[in-house]
Amino acid sequence: MIPPYLEIEGQSEADVLNAVKLLGLQMNDIITQDVNTIYSTVYGINLESIKVLKFNDEENVFISKFWNQ
């Protein structure tokens, strides 16, 4: 499993960097890779080859706590 991460998107690079600053993060805290690249380079998993991505029962219980808020 990949460690927790936050994906920040914006209209421009400046918007993204401003969000990083507002979150109290430093430039050395961030990477500029999408989730597919992270899975591929760090874990050797090609997400494009996974036709169905499912969570197990324990993960579904955890997710449901936040989904219905």
C-alpha cells in the first residue's frame, strides 16, 4: 500500500504552490508525480492493467465512515 498522500490540482503551477504553502508544507515535502507514476515507479504496479480495483471488507467499513458524511 502506498503511504497517505494528497493530490493538489490548480489552474496554474502558482496556484498549486500557493496551496502547498497554505497547507504549511515545504518544497522538499512534495513530489510532482501523478498516482500512476507513483504506483509504477515505487511499487512496480501498472494501474492501467488493473481492470477492477476493489477494496476488502475492512477497507469498505473504514471508507463508509467518511463517504456518508
